[in-house]
Amino acid sequence: MFRRIREDISCVFDRDPAARNSFEVLTAYPGVHAIIIHRMSHGLWNMGLKWLARFLSHFARWITGIEIHPGVKIGRRFFIDHGMGVVIGETAEIGDDCTLYHGVTLGGTTWNKGKRHPTLANNVVVGAGAKVLGPITLAEGARVGSNAVVVKDVPAGATVVGIPGRIVAVRDETDEHRKAFAEKIGFDAYGTSADMPDPVANALNCMLDHVHAMDQQMENMCKSLKKLGMEMDEVHLPDLGPCNISAKASTNSSDIDSDQGSANQSDN
């Protein structure tokens, strides 16, 4: 137990750049306090001292704002950053090198006894405010974005966002550059990364790509029909241009700026 507590303290320096020394981590990090007390309460729980274990976990909740049931199985180098509002249910299981942020709930969806809380494999990151509900499994390396609600299994290396949770990216472990960077930083802050796609924008861009392809196909068909001697009325269609979400947003913002400039000139 004490060996794992030392690991819990040392892993903070890999995942929180604000950590300065071990004394500060040991005395001023509620996430570390909650984990240390849980190690003790879990030992009491396994010894059959259920009430004492629950009372100790209740005390930890009172001083840290983090509620971890003493029956929870937690692996090595577990880190809760900030921590306020974290709730972890009785039958949850957490692997090695996992990270949770404030407001995370690993909860159940039934009142029946038995396995009813999530299982997190190794190297899982759950972002602030996310809810992972039910006896589901987040496979190794999974990432849950902030405020997501996850009710289904998540495959290894996948990133989940939204309500309900949707997979928006799956890490390619053959990409050596990304793999090296992931090993360097050790975690993804709040379960997200800078290049994570917006699922709505991605869907719209796919639809626009499809429209472009259909437009090109129709143009080729019209040319072929004209070569066969068929006369067709030409209908002017607006040019779609690149027409992706980012380009559209920049166009709209430039139009707004120009309109405001014109309005200012007319006022003057």
C-alpha cells in the first residue's frame, strides 16, 4: 500500500506542471489525499470492516469533495486533478496510469446488486464533468472529452465526446510522431487534443464533399449528352468553392466586418 502511495505522489509531477515538490503535493493536493485515504479504506473493506471503511471514505469526501466507495478497485499511479465533485461507485474498476478531472462520475444505471459501474483499462483519461455510466468498459488509452455522457463501451485509443458519447477519433498507434508525443506528455488534458475533430463540422464537411462529387458527376453527364447531340437548357448554379466549415466561418466573419465598415462610413 505504501509503495503505491509513493507512486501516486510521484505521478503527479508527470501530469501537472503546477506541482513543485513532494511536500506541496502531499499537503495541498486533494486528489492525492482522496487516493491515500482510499488505499486505507479499501484495505479495511477487504478485511471485512465495512462500517469503518465507509466512515473513512465519508471523512475523505468531507475534506476533499471526492467520493470514492471503499469497494472500488484502483490500479497504480492513479491521478485525480482538482477533484471536486468526483464520484466513483462501488463496483467500478480503474487500471494503471488513469487520470480523472473534477466533476467526473463513474456511476451505475441500475439498483440491482452486482457489477453496475464502469471499468477503466490502463491509460484512460476522463475529462472534467464527464459521466461514464453503467457496467461498460473503456479500453486501454481511451479518452473521454469534458461533459460527455458515455453509456456504451469505448474501444482502445478512441476519443469520445458529446451527449450521448460519440467516437470522433481513434488513435493510430503506427503513427510514431503522435506516439512519441503521447509518451512525452503522458496524458491529454481534459480528455481532448488540439487536433480533435468537431463531429458536427466533420459530418457537414462529408455532406459537402458528397455534393461536390454529385455536382461533378452531373456536369460530366451533361457534357456526354451534348456530345450525343441532345440540347439541354443551361441553368446557372452558384459556385460552391471550397465550402468547408472553417472557410464558411471566415467568409461570414469577413462579410460582417465589411458590413460594419460600410455602416460606419455611412454614419460618418
